[in-house]
Amino acid sequence: MSLQASQSVPFLAAARAESHATRSAIEAPRVLVAILTPALAPAAERAARASCALCGAPDGGVLDALREAAIQAVDTFTEEAARRFV
């Protein structure tokens, strides 16, 4: 293994660990919502997917659009939850 390749191994391991932590931070609440309030599962799924889509943005313009979509998805989820519980 070259020096450059050996230096990338810790970076990849750290990136993988961060990815798992991020996924868990999003997926655990989504699954909990799906179990406890199945009617909110679709809105929770849309919010989670919109949040995850931010990672794939190829540039700032797309990131801005994805960010707005994620905000809207979370707002929609919150509004649906509020209607259900208020």
C-alpha cells in the first residue's frame, strides 16, 4: 500500500463512521414515528429523504434547492403531526 493510500484509510473509516452516525440520527426517530404513529410515517419518510438528499448536492445552487425542499418537508411533517395531536 502506498503512503497516500494508507493515509486515506483513516479518513475513509472516519467518513464511514460519520455517515453511520448521521444515518442513525435520522433513521431512529423516523422509525419511532412509523411505529408509534403510522399515519405520520409517509411525511416522516419524505422529511428524512429530503434531509439525506442534501449530501448528494453537486453544487451550491442545487444545495440551496435541496435545503428548501428539506425545510418544506420538515414543515409539512410538523404541520401534519400538529393536526394529529392538537
